Amino acid sequence: MIRKHAGTWLFVSTLLFSTSLCCAAGDFKFHQVAQSGMAAPVPPQLSIISSFSFNDHGEAAFIADNGLLIKSGDTVRIIAGFSQAAPGGGHFISAATPSLNNSGDVVFRAEVSAPGASGLFLYSNGVVSQFLPDGTTGPSGEALTAVNPVLNSQGTVAFLNSVTGPIYEINTGSIVRLAGPGDSVPGAPGDTFLRMSGISINSSGQVAFTGAIAPFGHLGIFMVSGSVVTRIIGPGDSLPDGSAYFFADSNPSINDAGQVAVGLVAVSFGRAVYLYSDGQLQPVLRMPTTAFPDGAYISGTTSVSMNNAADIAIVGSLGMFLLSNGNLSELAGLGGRSPDGNTYTIDRASLFNAVINNAGQVLFGFSEDRQADALYLFSSNQVTRFAGAGDPVSQQPVLEFPFAFGIAGDNSVLISDTTFPGGTGLYKTDAKFGSSLQLVAHAGEPFAENAVAEISSFMMNQRGQVAIEADTSATRSEVLLGSGGSLTTITDQSRTVIPTFGSIALNNIGETVFQGFTGEQFGLFLSSNGQTSELLNSSTTVAGLGTLNDLENLSLNDHDDVVFLARFPAGNVFYQLSQGNLIRLAGDGDPAPGGGQIEIFTNFARLGPVINNQKQVVFAAFQSSVGNAIFSVINGRMTRIAAAGDRAPRGGLFTVVDAPKLNAAGQIVFFGQTTVSGSGIFLYSAGRLSEIVQGGSRIGQSRIVRVDLPQINDNGNIAFTADLSNGDTAVFVAAPANVDGGEDAESDSDNAAPDCNLIHSLAIRDSRLIQERMGERGSERSDDRLIGRSGCNAISK
């Protein structure tokens, strides 16, 4: 039985003005342990495939591990990969959304390092050129950020400006706006478009798209040619059988005859694939379909692709299908056998797609139980493997933007990064501050008749063990333990408790806490010595708030005390669970030390909470009277460690504080921005607040622009991530000055005035990368409140 009670609040208003301030950089030596461009210990082969395009010659352009490749015949060519020089300056960071035409030209979006510009690029006749840089001026003077380009056989490119539109078209260098938000919706006087998505283009430059209509975002299907928008189906319309149209469950596909295929749903939830031709909309396949011998059938569409013969490749929830001349055939089904003897599985929607060309060939993506991602080709009534995970690539994987996510007692640092090729990976640095890396796990890595498809969350303990929540190709969600260079399964979908994606916690004796599902309800579970036990479940009720069914940011100590953030409709609360007692630490609206109220953001792992073996808890939250603040709770007594507006050790005032970490001795390390420096790493120890390093410092030959993500071990050594002036990212360890070796951190007089725009752009980029690596989605935070525009501008006090 779980006993629930509210913790007693005893406030100690220990403000920084009475805290001893000091500058501790001279007390530490700095060791660089990783940097962008460093060789990664992963094989030079593909891991994760995300999107692809296919032409009539059987050639494909596809994105793998954030790089762009083209396969023609048996030849695979790298078009854009990390560290390769980009036209216009800088180097490619990542590529996305390729569109390939019959001439072998490819238009794609790519992110590029400074001084280059991100935007659209064109590959043609073996050369990559800059096609439409971000910030290009549109027809009405608007700045363009082109995404999701589509290219036709005449060289015309249509694209969306940003994520929501408008739709533009480029032909022979002229940019034309076709349709966009605020435009009138045909067939519905007074209605206007809210946003656009799912564009498809034919050889005449006609574009079919999905349009969301203001104010509620109801979806319709439209076609635009020149400046004329045609309504195919929209809210309030009737389907051919007289039933009311509800929504589209696929984006449209248009062929050269101007015919449009799309999956539609009626208000009665009747589903069908429809063909729009000569102004008429008719069903060509009603669902659910009759089951095939293996049990596969189509109950709804994920996507459709149509060629000039009106053959339609259909992606359903259970497989890939082809509708040709009224006949439906199954190309591949979930659970079926792939050409290379593995089993088809579904891991990621971005891969689960199909494209048909005018030769009747279909290229589709599926995951396999042993090798994760692969592309398959249906041609001449046979399915063959086209490309996928494990295929060799002639490029050495190197670190791109390494981030520190933990430091063990032996000073080895857990690093998360992506490589091309290789995908997302976890690595440990050498324990003696060396420059060698040990692989913990990476996307596409096979293990135990399985393969890692996607790494969701992870944590390292003081022994250097790493707990990982991963999406795997065979059993989907798993909790893994990386130890001694090998991966073992703690639990997966074949066990009594099925892990669900969230956060994971690991203590120093190898126990893990994770969220899971028993088949009846969700809960929080502890895995110890091969046994899994329930700590609490989703029926646990908190008076006045509701049930505990939405938890995140787990932390576990060696006594099995767990702290976490719980989300309720009425607010968010930090809790501690100790020996069955549920103790409230802090929640939205609670009074804060020093005045004001606490506000807690969710889906933001860097806020904590974190607990040590002395049951001390630290976390970051928003304090209404001052701004961001870091708090410590010991035996129900809350103190404020640092807050926006408090004096910083090297002068000036804090503008942002967050990302606290805690060790066994009660030392607290955290990230801060001040009015003097753009960013800094700070240590609170025995009532003394010190700055370890700041943006603008020099460590050896490296000039640091911004620092972030501090980690601390039980020896008091601190790992952190740094953005360097040359565009690289590096990981450093700050160790006591009496340890042999290391560099001093010195103030850089050449960088006395922080570059606010650069700092802010790096903060936004790093925030996005951290979200991706820690599985944060839909955060309630405001970037201007939590990563700040800088610490460059003084704040009033």
C-alpha cells in the first residue's frame, strides 16, 4: 500500500546575497576529452533511414544518418554528409527531404555551419549547388525558409515556407507564391487557409496539398495551378455515397494527368482510397479490405503514391500494398519474411512509406527484426532489398556535436552524439582524460537477435554502467544495461512489464527505475537483481489533483528513493517516493523561498529533480518573483541556491539558472547565464558559490563561446559541453588543480563583449539537439525564459 501525504514545508530563505561568492577556475585544471571531428568507434555503415525519393529509372535518393545518398544500379554515392564542404561556405550538418526527378537531379534541404547558409540545395550533373538559401526574399518581400521541396521532371520546384506555408514554386529562377495562410478557401465563402502541408507536384507544375482551414484546423484536399486553387474535398462536403466527409488520413499524390489519389474518412468512419479525375471524386478501394492469407488487410491509409497509369501504392497499418487495374496485391506485411530472411517490423513512421514510379516499380521502407531499417524494391513481381542498415559507406564516422550526459567515479564521461554514417550513439571517454572512446550503443547496432533502432533516454551511474531506453527492431521498447562493453536486456515487450517511453533512472548498484505497462495499467517499476517490482501505478490518487499517470524526469538513489515530476491537469508537482511514502517536494503555485510562487515546466529533463544517497534533492523551476531558480530540499527544508537577479561570482547578475546536478557530498553544479558572460558553469559547495568556467574563456588553444550541461561525480570532478569559436562542440572535464596535467581556463580579452546573436543561436541549436537526444517533446517551456536571449543584456533589479 502506498501511503500518500504532503511534505511539510519549512522555508529557509538562503539567498545568494548572503552566500559566499568566489571564482574557482584557478582551483581546477581542464581536460578536453572529446571534440567535433574526433573518430567515432562505430563501423562505417548505414544505420537509420528516414525519407526517400524514387524516379522512373529505378534510382533513389534517400536520407540515412542525416546524410543524403543516391543509389543508381549497384552504385551508392554520398551527396551531402556531415563535415563535407557546402557550397556557399561552411560544411553540411544534416540533410533532409530529398526529391529526385528523372534527370537524376535532387533538391533537398540541408543545415549548414557558419559562415554558410542553410536552405535548399540542388544536386545536378554530379555537382551540389546552393539553390535557395534561408533568408532569400520572396515575391512580397518576405524572408523565405524553404522546407519539404518537391521537384518535377521539368526542373520546377515547389516548397513550403517554413512548416505551415505558404506554397511557392520556382521555375527558371523566378519565385511565385501559389497559395498560403490567410488566402480564401474555394467553395467556402469567408473561410481562409490556416496552414498547408503534404505537397505533391506533377510535370505541369500543378501542386496537390493538404490545407488546414481556420480557425479550427479542419483538413481539406486541394490542388493549385498557377494562381487558381481547386477544392477537391473539404469540411462540410459530402463524399460520393452521400456520407459526410470528416478528414483525410493521407496526403494527396498527383500524377501528370492531374489526377489526385488520397485516403479519406467519413464522419461514420468509413474509409476509402479516392481518385479525383476530370473534376470527379470516386472511391477506388473501400476499407477494411478482405484479409490476405497471412492476415494482412488495409483498415486505413498512412500514405498513398500514384503514377501516370493511376496505379496506387498504399501504406496501411499492417503493410505495403499495390492497387493496379482494380486488383489489390500485398507487397509486404508486418510479421512477414523479408528477402534477406528477417522479419518485417515497424519502428518509425518516417521510414514506413512507399513510392511508385511510372515503370510500376515500388520502393518502400520497412524495419527488420535483426537489422533495423531497410528499403525494398518491388519490380517484376519480386521484392528485393535495395539498401539499408549495415550497408558499407566510404566515410569514416566522426563525432558531430558531442554532449556530456554524465561523469562516472573513474572520470569517464558519457557522451551522446550522432555520426554520419552510424546514427545516434552513446560513448564513454577514457577514464584517464584521454582521447579514446568506447562504444556503449548506437542506432542500428545488432545484439541478441535484435537491433537498436532508436535511443530514447539514458543515464550513467558512478560505476560507469549505462541504462538505456531504446526502440528496438524486434521487441520495440526495451530497457537495456550497457556494462563492460556489452548490452543486456533488463525488460522488453515479451516480459510481464512492458516498458513505455519516458525517462529512466539508474543507481550505483545497478538498479533501474522505469515506466511500464502491465497490460492493465501504467506504473513506475524498479528492476533489481533480475526482479521487477511495482512502486506505484496509474490508479494512485493524490487528493485534489488526480491520478499519477503522467511521470517524467526520474532519479534514483542507492536506497531506492525515487524523485520525479508528475503532471496533473491542475498543475505539475515534484515528488519523492521513499519506502512507499509519497512526499510532495514542490508544485505549481507553492510559495517559494524569498517570495513568489513556483512554476514547473514539463518535458524538460534539465530541470530535474535529482536525489543523492543523503536524500537531498535539487531541481530548477520558475519563481514568479525573480525568474529561473535552483532549489535544494533536505529533510523537508527548502533553500534557494541561485536565481535570476542574484549576484554572480564574477560580478553581474544571473539571468538564467538551470540544469542542476548533485553528488553524494551535496555539491551542486549548474548552468547559468549572467549579465557579464553569455554562459557559465557554477558550483555550490558548503555554502560557497563558485564559477568554474564561462563563455569567452580560453582553455589551451580553444576559445569557448558557450558552455552547458554540467555533470558532477562523487569526487567533485565536473564534465561540461562547450561550443567553440570555430563551430565545433567539445567536452571538457574540470578536475582539482592538484591532479596532474590539464589546462588553465583564462579570460579571453579578445572576447570581452559577448556576441549575443551567436550565443542565442547556439543556445537554440543546442536546445534542439538536447531535446532530440533526451526524447523531450512538446515542452511547455519558453526558450526566452529558460535558455534566455542571453545574459548579454543587463536586467533590472
